Amino acid sequence: MIKESKNMYTAILVIVDAVTVLISMVLAYFLHFHRYDGTGYITLPYYLRLTGLLIPVYFLLYHYFGMHDAFRYKSIISEVSKNMKANAVGVVFILVYLFLVKEVHVSRMVIAIFAVLNTVFCALERLGMRNFLRYLRKKGYHIKRLLLVGWNDVSEEFCKKIRSNKNLGYKICGYLNTVSLSQDDAPEYLGTLDSLPELLNSHRVEEVVISLDDKQISRLGWVIDTCEKEGVKSSLLPFYTKYLPTRPFIDELEGLPLINLRRIPLDNFANAFLKRAFDIVCSLLALLILSPVFLATAIGVKLSSPGPVIYKQERVGRGRKGFLMYKFRSMGVQSDGSDLTTWGTSQDDRRTRFGEFIRKFSIDELPQLVNVLRGDMSLVGPRPERPFFVEKFKEEIPLYMLKHLVRPGITGWAQVNGWRGDTSIEERIKCDLFYIENWTFFLDIKIMFLTVFKGFVNKSEGFSKK
């Protein structure tokens, strides 16, 4: 049933894609030529014939970029990114085709408008389909039945995530293990591993999730062979999954697969160049636009307490290299060096009243735009920490030092999710690792957008009552 439903939804998606391409071209034509009577221009029928050629081309492009795959597994950011890439290649195809057939009268403006409209409509179309499928799953339709083989901490967490998110459309019909568990929140115990062949048929299992622990791993081959013999899809949920990245990259050595545990998208030269260019342009513009704020803040800091306007503090950046991070001073001058080893809280009596204000609204962070220009930091990335706390946390927090694989940022995924100031370091690191392993240019845009609307006000930095 699931397979038939998936094929039906894919067919609907292909048809809607074709209609979207057609509508986008017609609208592009009329938006550009609405002031003209058509005399001297290639008329609409030619653009319609061109669209007839484009529909199969765009079908192949969307298929190549994985835009006809199941929504169940993909994030909306990934979907939008693939959509933009496919449409960019589509425009290149159109221009090359027009060049080869020596058609010079087709309006390039129509093609440009078509590209924008088709990209936007395609994104809205998939967002609508995604929400429609989620609605059906909440109502109990299009549900995939899973069987868990094995039980451990990882499979327990997997069950919790499945149950907490009905949008995924999964139902766990039970689990197999050497012994039954007494946990109240565990799914139904269906027997030992030897019961697998019978259960695959009797419970209409559509996918098996294999989560054997280290003591059961010798039976992995038999479980996979049994699933394949019965024609049931199987997936691995390794007990060592906590050591794997969210999106593992597999290399090959003479036919042997090697799982790259830490594939960093920003190690790619093109990605790194794009991010750095964006940082330079945006930080320069921000410095120009916010110059009145800089001036007003500098005056406020100077009048609030004696001492320098800019506070410089050593932080640890990319490659574990130290650098001086700039901030507007929000505290009185600390001659005892306590600022290097003391964790700030919302009730810190070292702050000035004006300092509390600029910290509350993150105005004190603005001089870090200079750090971005210098290359010490990026606009978006994990927040840098003081050397004292880096040495402390690297012994206490698993994977803490991996945050230094990329440039630190003024804002980041942790900050827009509420993990800033005096909050959980463990949760911050989870967010930082997600960002590092899943970086895209559009994720940076999303984080900056969220920072503007909910990231400036630091809710963990309240005003003191002194």
C-alpha cells in the first residue's frame, strides 16, 4: 500500500511540476509583454512550443536532483536548495538551446522572469504537498509499519522520536530481542530474533530497522538475508550511532567503503569562498549602516563608567588558534583577571546599568563585525569561548573541540534555538555540530533571518534589580 501511495504521489508531483512550468512561462510572457501588442516580437505560441521542450528537461533535472524522492526524509532547506540548483541549470539549458538554434528574438527578460516564477511556484508546490502528506499521516493514512530487531539505548531513542513526531508517518508494530523488557514505554515484545521470518508476513511489516547491540552483531548477516528473502526493506540503526555524523559520507578504497566520520561541507573550496565573500560584503554593509549605533553606544559606554570603550578578550577560533575578540565594554574594568575565568550570569554585579542594556539586546557584540572582516570570525558559526573554559569543557563535554573545525560566528544555530548566555553547554554543542555537518548557504541565511526576528534579545540576560 505504501509503495502504491508513493508512486501515486510521485505521479501527481510530476504532473503538477509540468503544469507549474507551463504557468510560469505564460505568466512570464504576459508580465513582460503586457504593454505591447506583440508586433515585432515572437508571440506566445513560440514560447508554448519552447515550454513543451522544457517540461521533459525539467522532469529529468528534478529527478537528477532528487526532487521526486520521498518528503518523509528531507528537510525543507534541502528541498529549496535542490529546487534552486535545478532551476539554475534549467535556465542555462534554455540559453544554450536558443544559442544553438540561433534564435535571437526570444526575450531574455521573459526567461529571467520564468526562472524566478518557476523557482517560487515549485517551492510553494512542494511545501503544500509536504503539509498535505503530514495532514494525512496525522489522520492515520500513508503510515509505514516498522519492526525493530534488537533493543538498546539507540533504538529506545529512535522509538521516542517516532512517537513524538506523527508527521513522519511511521508506526512501530513491535520489537524482537533476546529477552523482553520491563520498560513501560517500550513497544510490544514480539519474540526472539528467530521469530523474524514468520513476523515479516503475519504483521505486514514494510520495513525492518536493525538495531543489534555488540553481543548480537554476529546475527546481522542472517537478519539482512531474511529480510531480503522476504522482499522487505531493511535499515541499519547501529548501536555506535552516537559516533556517526548526521549525514555520513562514504569514501571508497579499492572497493571497500570507508565511513568519513567528520565530513565538513566548509572544507570544500567553493563553499568556503562563498561563505567568506558573503561575510565580507555583509559585514562592510552592516558597519556602514550601523555606524550611528556604534557612535551612540560608544558615548554610552564612556559615560557609564571609566575605562576603554572597546573590550578585548582572547577567544579560541578555527584550528584552536587564539584571537582577540572585540566587544563594547559592559562591565567595569577588571584588574584581577576574573573576566577570563568567571562565567557571566544575569545577576553579575560587575556590569554597569548601560552594560546590562547593551547585553540584553546584543549591542555589545557589534564590534565583532571587525573580527569578521579580519577573518577571525564569520557572521554565522559556533560562538567562540575563552581558553580557560575551552580547556575545562573539552574534558567534560563530549565532542566539544569539534566546534573549532570552522570559524566561530557572531550568531549561530545554538543562539537562534535559545541556547545562549547562561544555558546548557551540552545543548549548544549539539546545535554547533549539527550546523558544522549540515552547513549550506541557505542555512546561514535562515540563521541570520531568525537572528533578526528572535535572536537579538538575550532572554537569559535579565536586568538586575540593584
